Amino acid sequence: MTMRDEVLRTIKEVKISVSKIDGIEQFNDDIDIANALIERSGAYLEYLSDRFKDDKEIVGKAVNSDGRSIRFASKRLQNDPEIVKAAILDTEYALRYLPRNILDVFNRDEIIVFTKAYPYLYAQLSYEYKNDIEIAKIALSLKSDLYRYMPQEIKDNKIIAKEILYKSPRQFEYFNDKFKDDEELVTLAVSKYSTNYEYVSDRFKNDEKIFNIVKEDSMLFATEHASKELLSKLDDITFTISRTYTGTITQECIIKASADKYNDIRENPEQYFDKDNANMIDEDLEDEWYSADIIK
């Protein structure tokens, strides 16, 4: 058996790394060796001669097996639409090894195919395709967090904005100022995810209806972000302040305070503890601490 035949047999029958096959370099321009290597793994294009790295048939087999093997192809084939398409459809990571604007060579239908397969490719599309409503909707339907990468024309579309709030309400942070001041969208945004209250316009931070939606989920967050003007208008809040010793509540008092004092009461309840109005539950023990809760 010749050395060539032994190398070919080893490639086909022995499960060892190609890099450990003695004499492999001598036969990197042999068509039988080339086909055997690519049949085993497209990544073995690395071991072939420059002639095979520029052979469309060989490279096509390689990228169909492993799209990332396109990094070993010739520059000519790295710009060949058929080869590039096959590599991308095998894995989006093939784009790491291709020219930056390579997606520009494809038509709209092909871009739609790519977007359906790998929605995050949207971030690398040209402005023309990013601004295509159908392509944008496909990408967002699969990965709503792509909203932040959308061009302004897409972000200015209220229908898309509303759909995003149902699917991924946290994207409200990336809405334009007009939508952050839109009553319908703001109401939906805080209803779906109360911490969106931080991003609403000043007009709605001064809106009692929106405040009431948020406080149902988190009074603390509502009072942190509401306007001072609104807080000063709200009815007093009833608190129960507990005085605790070694994990056991021993005294409680009930107080009423304005909403603008809510955060301070939660952070410094001992300052508001009314000893004259306290209900003794047990004897005093050591290691006292205080906590405040709203009475609903």
C-alpha cells in the first residue's frame, strides 16, 4: 500500500484528528484526498491546497457541511453569492469571516429567508432592508429585543410599537418621545411592565390614573418616579410600622402620611414610629429594628 493510499484509508476509516495523520500535507492537492477530507468535515478545507480552496464545487461541499469553513475559502469564493448563501444558511457565524457588506449582494427575497432563519442578522442589514416593514416585522416577531436596532422610521410606526408592548414590554425604554407621551401606549406599557413608569413623559408622571396602575404593582417605584406635584395632591397613605426584637414583632403603630413621604417612611420607619399610639404585643427584647408596610 502506497503512502497516499494509507493516508486516504486513514481519513476514511480511522477516527483521529487530520492534523495527526502523517504525510497529509503531501497530498493536499489530490482530488480523492480532498473529497475524503470534506466528506468527513467541511472544516478540513483548511488542509487543502489553494487550488481546491478556489474550487467552487469543493468549497460548496465544505460550507454545506460547516458554514464556518468559508474562512478557508479563496477571497473570490468568499464573495460568491451562492457559496455565501450556503454558508450563512448553515450557520449565521459564517458572517464573522466574510466582508462587512456581503449581505448587500442578496435580493429582498433572500434577505427574508436569512431573517427567518437568523433574525439577529437584521442588525447587519443595509439601511434599505432594515427600513423594510415586512423584514422588520419578521425580525421582531422572532426576536423582539431587536427593536432598539430599528431605524427611526420603523420606531415611528405606532402599530409596530403597540405589537412590541404585547410581546416584550421592556422595549418601551427605546420608544420615541412622542410614544412615551401617548396615552394609549403609556397605559399599555405600565400595565404590562410597571417599571416602564420611569420612561414615561413628564405629563404622565403627573397623571394620577397612570400612577394608580403602577402603585398596584409597586408603591415604592410609583412614588420614586411620580412628580412632586402629583404626590402632593394624593390622599394620605395608611402605614403600619412594626417595632421588632430578635425577629419577633413586639409593637405596632398605625400612621397616615402623604404620598411624598412614602419613600422616607420605608427607608427610615423608626423616625415615624408613634410610641404613644403603639400596640404592645410582647415584652421588649434586644436588637430592635423597624419596618413599614402599607395597609391595603
